[in-house]
Amino acid sequence: MTAILVARHLSKVVPSAEGALSILEDLSLTLESGDSLAIVGTSGSGKSTLLGLLAGLDLPSGGSVRLAGHSLSELDEDARARVRAEHVGFVFQSFQLLDSLDALENVMLPLELEGRADASSRARALLERVGLGARLRHYPRQLSGGEQQRVAIARAFAADPDILFADEPTGNLDTETGAHITDLLFELNRERGTTLVLVTHDERLARRCQRQLRLEGGRALVAEVLA
């Protein structure tokens, strides 16, 4: 197996009114292609901060992240953005769809930005795969929360990312819809070999992952291998 993500001795310190605030301390992990990791912990434990560092959305105060063979701290923001465009997909709790675009256009957008000639056919196939073949021309305001999240998942998988980062992907959904979204994420994980990194408060979702990283006060309290 090939390591898609390697983090070594990560730390993140930010200024505050009381002085320097340590959000993460000396955290290391390695993920192989096709792995699934749940990052869990209480609010304020550093979960979303860690996700941002692993995805190259932010830079650590100390330590290093190597994503798809690229040392992120050695790249400028434009170069990190190119790495994300080539290797990374994102799913957010708030969906982050563009209201002015319909479902098909939302999924086509990253493919069009890549200059893909098959953007329309590929987006259609993905939306059919997530059960929205009949809702291609519906706008986000015309879709339920679960349907919007399925559009977001189709968009995230559109460019065949090596790794997908999801921040509370079921947080705004009811229990039944959240279970369907969870099933879909892991089906696509198996089918495409995409590595999953999920920040979640949902213990059922966390238990579906091969590994759990539990944070407390910016430290890895425990790393569990579940499968």
C-alpha cells in the first residue's frame, strides 16, 4: 500500500488575549490509500484544526504534512491549491453548494475548471449513482438537506480524489438520512479506493471507519484500529 498522507509531530499555536494558545501538540499519523479515519473528540479539542492542516488549508506551527507525495509546508498557497485540486475532495456540514447552479452544474463545476471534456456525462453518472438522476435540474433550494449532501458528495468524488476530507458530513441531517449518507460515503470509498478522513461527533459514523483518532485538548488521547 502507498502512504497518501503522512503527518509528523504536528503542532498549532495561535495568539490569544491570554497569550499563546496551543490547539494541537505533537500529533503524528500515516494513512494508506483506501484507509478510513474518524477524528473524534469534544468541541474545541482541535478536530477541525487538524483537518485543515492535513488538507493544506492551513499550515502548522511545527511539524510537517506530506499529501500525495507533496510536502505542504514547502509550497506556497497557489501550489497547495493545485495539490488539493488534483488529489483532494471535500464534504462539509453546510453542503456549500452554489445557489445559482442546479445539481448538475454544481457537480460539473470542478470538472469544467479542470477542462474535462466529459464534465456533463461524468456529473450525470455521479448524480445517478447517488440516487439523484431525476433531480439534475433542481437548484439547492429545491432539494432536501439529504439531497443537497448527496450532491455535495457527488461533487467531491467528481475528480476521482485520492483522499476525501469530510467535516461533520451528517451533522445537519436527521438520523435516517445521515445513515444513508454514511452508507454512500463508504460505498464510494470501497468502489474507488478513496481514502476517507472524517471529523464527526457521530459515534456510529466513527465506528464505520477502520481507525479512530480521539483528541482531547489538542493531543491524541487514543488512536484505535477498529478493522
